[in-house]
Amino acid sequence: MNAEPLPTESFPAEPARAEPVHAEPARAEPVRFDTKIAVLLREDLEPWQRLNVTAFLVSGIGASVPEVIGEPYEDADGTGYLPMFRQPVLVFQGTKETLTAAHARVLSRALPRALFTSDLFTTGNDRDNRAAVRAVPTAELDLVGLAVYGPRNAVDKVLKGARMHP
């Protein structure tokens, strides 16, 4: 039994498709954060010190404020990577006096903060770092770095007088 061919007009041809098909993600509105993560460094630090202090300071924010951490990363091959901050970290610099004033403001606002003193350059572990900070009264800390997290406007007020790191 032979079937009659179906009329072609009832089955329109599929439109030609360019290969491969990769859909571009839809452009969404820019993500705006109502919070800010900021690091303030003393301007007289050596380059290696700036990097070291920044790394230590942001680890304090990440460890204590879990909502700033995003989801883990994965590449196209399925290889997994650790999660990172969900928002940018802004790095500022200022004089010793700027840092001292920012420290007083962050304490008065009770914002989450991390500090790095000059004494920490001479220690080699977390236990000794904590002991070095504990040995100095608040007003006498020789600050070389400060990290702060909080509402954008509050962080901006803490950082008054600081300038963006070049």
C-alpha cells in the first residue's frame, strides 16, 4: 500500500538557522547595591603592603558578613570555583590622620569593620596578630588599613576626606 505524498503547502519549511545557535543573555538593568564594601589604606604603604593589607582586611568582612558573599562560580566545563563578594570592593587611600578620623567615625556608627595596624607587619600568624592589636588602646592604634561594610551613605561618611586609590 502506497501512501500518497502529503502536500508541501501544509508543512511550511523551517526558516534557515545560522549555526551554532548561542542565545545572548538579555541585557538587564545594572545592579545597584544599597551597601558598600570599602578599604581605606594609609597612603605611605609600600605596594606589597597595600596588597597584603587589602587581602587581610576584606577577609574579615567576608568572614563576618555572610550576605556579602555571592554564589560559587562554575566555568563552561563544570569546574567549580569558590564564591566571592557579590559586589565590588572600593579601595581608598588617605593620610594617617584621615585613617584615624575614619576609625573614629566607623566606631561611632557601629558598622562592621576590620583593621590592620603597623604592628601586624612584624607578626607571622593570627594568634600574634590578635595579641598585637589587643596590647594597644583604641586611641593609640597605629592604623595602616581599615575595611568597612554598611549602607552606602554611612560608609561614604566614614570615608570622608579619603580619595580613591589610583
